[in-house]
Amino acid sequence: MQNPRLASRYAKSLLDLAVEKNCLDAVLQDMQVLNSICTQSRDFGSMLRSPVISADKKLSVLNEVLKRFNINQFTQALLNLLVAKGRELNLPEIAPAFIEQYNTLKNIRTVKLTTAAPMNDAMKSSIVAKVASFMPNDKVEVKTAVDERLIGGFVLELEDRLFDASVQKSLNDLRNKVIDTSYIAKM
């Protein structure tokens, strides 16, 4: 059940509390751990959504899973509140909403860089420096991915902008020009 408005409100409340109590970085680490667990474990997400499992059992599972991460008291309070209110199923949405709001607060921009083959650190640094030069007030964080279908080049995604410098795009553009027969008079 997706409810981005609810997730945003819980995330904002936790962010405000963490800023007020000066433990923002600790809470961010907790949210990153929770986000990682929620995205990597399908069973964990199913457990959170299950109406059959009692709230007490869900809370004990959450506590057991998070025991080794030394979770901050405010993150633990949020988890307790979510379970008490029956909103634990929104946890997979709240964690990324918190991370997104943290990035906005700290002027951190996430850039997704997809290449046809893994790239070396020098090339990655060069591209990050070029992107960062267009955003002098922001810190640039890069997430990399490899997609062999690109053949060569790269695709850079920043928020709602896309810069496609891949060989695959060039080939598609060339194919479209060759196939285009709009210049032929209709008979």
C-alpha cells in the first residue's frame, strides 16, 4: 500500500526531531539500514504487510533484525509508533523519504551514471567534476550502474533530466533517420 504523503510526513517529523536533538547523522544511518533491509529482503516487506502477524511479533522481529546496528533512540521510537498505529507497512516508503529529505536539507544531489562497462575511478571523477561544476552550491553523490545494452558511452540521470551519450541512442537515432520517409510525397 503506497502512501507517499504519509511517508513524507513521518520522515519530516523524524528529520525535524533529529535536527533538534543534534543526531541527524545517526538517524540517517538508521534509515539507510532500514531502506537497505526493506529493498533487499522480500520476506521482511511481506512480514511488515502481513495482517496475520501480530503487532508485538512484528516489533520483536524488527528489534531482533536491528539489534546489531545499534539503532538511535528516536529511530526506535518511530518504529514503536509505526507498529502501535498499525503503519509498519509504510516503513519501506518512510526510509527513502527520510533519505530524500536529508539530501534536500544538506544540498546533496544524487546522480545516476549508467555505463556499458565498469569504469575506472579517474573517469568517474572526471564526470562527477563536470557535473559538480554546473551545481557549485550542491554536493554531488554518484550511483553507478552497468548496462551492456548501451554498447558504449554513458547515460547520466539527474532528478528529472537525462543526458544520453550512449552508442545505443546514436544507433537508434540513425535508424530513425534512415527509416524516416516524411520527405517522400504522398501519392
